Amino acid sequence: MPFIGNQPALSYTSFAKQDFTTSATTSYTLDNPVANANELALFINFVRQEPTTAYSASGTTLTLTSATSSSDDMYCVYLGKAVQTVNPPNASVGTSQLADNGVTTAKITDANITSAKLANETGQLRFIASTDTSTTMATQNVFYKTIWNEQLIDNFNEFSPTDYRFTASEAGTYLFYCSCSFRLNSDQDIGFVAFYKNGSASSNTDVYKHIMGSNAAEGYFTVAYKVALAVNDYIEIYSKWTSIGTNRGFNSGAGTGEAIWTGYKIL
């Protein structure tokens, strides 16, 4: 139907309510004036009272036919007073009420955009670590925990550049890659790398790799490790060397950028 004036905004309506502190009386004061008792729904001890029979009302005066006691619970709902707002009530809007493409990235924080993007990937990048310090292994056939003191990326605060370990904050299946560099002092030296879970080499994987190298040469290789982790399970990398011939030694991670360790959570 046509009308003159501004288009009214959509509004959401609820009725005003008043709680009373009861006592041994029949007279109470209303927060809002009314014309008569029919503009109120009065409840005593959660039972609705009959207007004009159980109570009368005029202006801000409410009069009961029987006195209440201090232990009674009494409240009224103003049927003639509607509270309106152009904002929908909390938790009343669902995804079906939102138009397609109706929410832009300007309305979403950067942190939530990043989390949503990560959640839609086939694998969540958890961290990337490197080292600028070589791990010296003085004795052959002994595993030493390798140094990873450069925290390049840590999306979920799970990697420690001081403990050189990844600690899972979520249960799931994880995939780790380690790209290593060994400095070998003999053409018969062999380098090994192992992923340790909770302080021990994983009994069902035994992920050891080796590289043969010439005298004083550097060897490079990459290892991968898939494992199921519970919350607070941790992963570390250990390495060792052994010699077929003359007893020699070597260092691993012999330079910045030559050793990279990264981890993903498989979705």
C-alpha cells in the first residue's frame, strides 16, 4: 500500500519486562504507565494472573486484590510497550540469511582469513626451521640432536628454536621433511639422520638416510617422515656418522640455509 514519508527500517520487536521486589503489600509501582490492567501480563510465582480480577492498573500504579509475601516471585510483561531495534537479536542470523558473496574480506580479520585458508588446504603448514650453527658429532655411531635455532615460520606456535623440537598442539597425522647438509672428511664416511618421537627413535619407521662423499666434500639429501601424533607429542631430529675405513668425523648443517626442517599436518 502506498504511503507518504521515508521507507521504515526493518525492526525486531520484543516486549518490555519488569521484575518486582515483593513484600507484604498489594501496591506496586510500574516502570511504564499503562491505561488499564489489560496492557499487562502479570505473573506471580510463574502463574499468570487474570487482569481486572487479580489486579488492576492505571498509570504507574499496580494494585493487587491479594497481598504478596517477600518470598513471592513477581514480574510483568508490558503488552502495550514494544521495544524495537533495527539490529537482529544475538545468535538469530544463520548462514541461510546471508547472501552469496555478501561478506567481504574487509569484514574478516587477517588472523581468521589465514586460519580459514590453512583449514582448506590438503595440508597445514605448521613450521619451517633452519640453522646457522653446525652440529658437531665427536664420536661415530652416536646420535646427536641437531641444532635448529632459526624459526622461519611457526603458524601454530609449536616449534622451539631453543629446544630444537616440534610439539604438536593438535592430534593428527603429520608429515615432516628434512633437507640436510653433511661435511664429510673421508670418501668412506656415511651420514645418518633419524626422526625421534618423544625422545626415542620411532620403532616402526627407522628413517635413516646416508650419503657418500669425497674427502672434505659436502653431501646433501632430503628425508621425509609421516607419523600420527597426540597433543604434546614432540619430534626432534638426530644425526650420526660412521666410517667404513679410517675413523673420521664430520659436522652436519655446515652453513646457513643448507639445513631446512619443515612440517605439515595432513587433513
